[in-house]
Amino acid sequence: MAEPRSRRSVLAVPGSNPRFVEKARGLDVDAFFLDLEDAVAPLEKETARTTVVDALVEDGWGGKVRSVRVNDVSTEWAYRDVITVVENAGAHLDTLVLPKVTAARDVHWLDTLLTQIERAVRLPIGRIGIEAQIEDAKGLVNVDEIAAASPRLESLVYGPADFMASLNMKSLVVGEQPPGYDTGDAYHHVLMRILVAARANGIQAIDGPYLQIRDVDAFRRAAGRTSALGFDGKWVLHPLQVTAANEVFAPSQEDYDHAELILDAYEHATTVDRRGAVMLGEEMLDEASRKMALVVAGKGRAAGLARTRVFDPNA
């Protein structure tokens, strides 16, 4: 199985604004999506498709994951978004982000349409992935079925603003605790449900945006909570948030080095020495240790970290 794509920072780019699209090319993000949904006014949606296609075909995105967020399946724009973008720029596209997913049937619809277009324009069948946004109570109730709906699915994405509205939550500040709630994290259940469904199906979990774009400390705090749970990244709305996201969702250099040493020690002990008991200094290791180290090492490699310590079996 291929290594998952790195999505520490996922930049939202209004698809109708060529200036924003051009600026996005130079930002140090892991991924981006050109938005045809909330960031585009209804009267601009048709012309935005052309802007998005031109931006993808022009390329210049480096190694970033290239995505487009189409409109949700209940709208009159969704099918034409998919057809126009994939027919004209499918070879330059990695995934489509499907918003407001409430059931597996939404993912099935997009999977089927993608397959039809890929056959029609001779693209590899199944290469374009799907990212499903969970944005309301119904989507959360059905999140297990959604996460298992298609082999194209690469991530579940939490949509906090719409989700808060769907619950009638007493708050206007997206990403912060609602006023009067002082007994814990009001979003913990939602985030864990999304994370567990994603991991049970071998896909990534991505946190949604933090809307107070100039408060980098608050962004870092919000990102730190979901990173600690195990989320793979977070949407960013402004260049100020990019560095923070990349740092928060990557392991520290010390943790990365330690994870690689655990993997080396475990491999050496079980294959060279052929011992069941594995030690790394004063630390006892087992299969669970190896699995945990694989996670941290994988995130470090995806983030481009380089080792600063070498395993010495005689140490």
C-alpha cells in the first residue's frame, strides 16, 4: 500500500479568485484545495470552474496534494463541477473534496461519476481520490458507513462551522468552546468519532479551519488538541497559519529520532539476534512499541525530517 499523502497543512483557496490562486502556489503547504463551494458566490460558480481548471493545468504546484472542493450533492452545481474539472484537468488532480456528506450514498454517487468520466477521457480508473467532509449531526451518525463507502476515500474532514450550526450550538466563534460550557471539550466526542471511523478504514482524519486567522497562538492551541488525538492535519485559511500547522502536525526531531531508533532496535533484535526481548538502552520494547514508532516515524518522514541519530546495536 502506498504511503498516505502528507496533509499537515491544507490550504483553502477561493476558486474564483486568480490572485489568491497564484499566491497559493508559493506557500509551504502540504496540500491545497481550490474551492467551488462556500468561497464562491452562486453567480460566480460557473466561471470559477474555468479558473480552477486553468490553475490546475498551468501546474507549478510542486509536490502539493492537488484538490478541488465541489458543491454538495443536493445542489444544482455538483455534477457539473465534477464533470468540468475532471474532464479538463483530471490528469492534474489528486482528489475531490465532497462537502456536507450525510450518508454513504453521497460518496457512492461521486465514485460512480468519477469512474464514468475516467473511462470517457481515458484516465486511470480510481486514481482520483475522495475526501469526505463531515459537517452535521446526520453525517456524524453515519460516519462509519461513510468512511467505508469507497476505496477512493483518502480522508474524513471535520467541518466545524456547519457542524456547530447543525447542533444549534450557542457560539459564533468557530473552533472555540461555546460560552457557558466549562466541563471539558465540547467537540471531543465529534472529533473522536471521526478519528475512529477514519482509522478503522485506513484513511486520514483532517481537522477543519480556525477562522480567527490572525490569532496564531489560538490556532496553534486548537491544532494542538486535534494533533494530540491523532489527526493528520488541519485546514489553513491564511499564510500566518501555515508554519504553525506544519510544526504542530509533525513530530519533534527528538521524537522522530527516537521512533526510528525503536524500529531499528526491534528489527535488529528480532531478525539478527533472534531474541524476543528487545531493549533500547533502559527501555523494554514490544510489538506495540513498534506500531507506535511506525506512526511517529511515518509522520516524520512525510514531513521531510532527517535523522540525526544512528542506531548502534552495541550501545
